[in-house]
Amino acid sequence: MTEATGHQSATPLAAPIQPEAGETLTEAAYRAMRHDIIRGVRAPGERLRIEKLRQLYDIGPTPLREALQKLSAEQLVLSEGNRGFTVAPLDFEEFTDLNIARTDVEMAALRRSIAGGDPAWEARVVAASYIMAKEDAALESAGGEVRDSWEEANAAFHSALVSACGSAWLLRVRSGLQDLCERYRRASVRGRGGARHLGEEHAAISQAVLARDTERACELLRRHFETTAKDLSVTPRD
């Protein structure tokens, strides 16, 4: 198993948790910490001490412990018995497996979406592609530094492509895999985003999808995800 852990001189700050309407404190703590782990605010390998988290998120120890147990069930956090919790390291073998599952599910959803997509779906794809192109250009200009707006545009782009698949369960499974892959994607793009022509990749996929060229669209999508995994495997590690 190959692992990478984050090394930071200071613990990044977090915003105090504000529960949304109808949300329990545990649910709010889970949502906030999950968001920060996926974004890399809580770095891989970071020890999650309850007292430190209580100060960071301004919430009591009981909701924090319950939230950490939920994150542990998702394998985003590791439970170490009496030693507490740590953010799960980036496991490149795990990402290879995740990428296989995500690719197969994504292509199944894409095939159904191309077959059943109507003009409203085409409009969603066109709109998402336009925003994606602008964010890809900004990413390249920034030398590969990943902004939240790029990640949001990337998620919206891929979601638009499969939005006409017609299967709520397929989309639900796909969404979960996409979330689990996000922090790996960030590491891949951050490491080699400037050397990769993401704009060309996204544009080619969009064109094939809108042309209803199912086989080409699926092949381009498979290569797109494989390149992300390949780039992550050669990204320099601290």
C-alpha cells in the first residue's frame, strides 16, 4: 500500500459550525468536517483531537465524536482506539480501485443519458461546458493551483453529462464515488494541472456527447479518468 500524508506547520482554521434548518449538531459537524477533509483543509494524516476540533469548529465533544464515527464508516477518518482519530491518508491503491468503480458507473450513466437526453439536457451540457472551459483556462493560467470554483465546475460538468440517465440509484452511487474521489483529484490536478490539457479533454468529451457518439464519449471519459489516476501516481510527495 502506498500512502501520502500531509505535513503542515500550523493547523488550518475552520469556520464555526452553523447548523442548517432541521439539522442536528452531529449532522452539522459531520457535514463541516467531511467538507474540510475532501477539500484538504484537514490534511491527510492529521490527528483529529477532540479538544482541538472543539476550538476549531466551536461545537461540543459529543457531536464531534459522533460525526467522527460516521466519517470513519466512510473511511475518510481512521479510528485508532484510545489514540483517537486521524484523517485517512491518501492511499493510491485505494484510488485505483475507486477509479475503476467510478469509471464503470460513470460510463453506464453516460450511455443511458446520451440515449435518453432531450433538448433540455443538451442545454445543461452546453452551459456546464462553457463554465468548465473558463475554469480550465483559469486553472492553466494559475499554473495548476486548484480553486474551489474549478472543482465545483468540474463536478457540475460531469453531473450534467449524466443528468438524463433516468436512474436515481445509479446517480446516487455515482455521486458517492465522485465525492470520495475529490480529494485525490485535487492532489492530481494540483500536482500536474498546468502540464495537462484539461480544457481540451473536457471539450472533446462534451463534443462527443452532444454529437451522440456514445462509444467515443465513453472512451474519452475513460481516458480522462485514467489520466487523473496516472498523474496522481507520479505527483511528487512531501
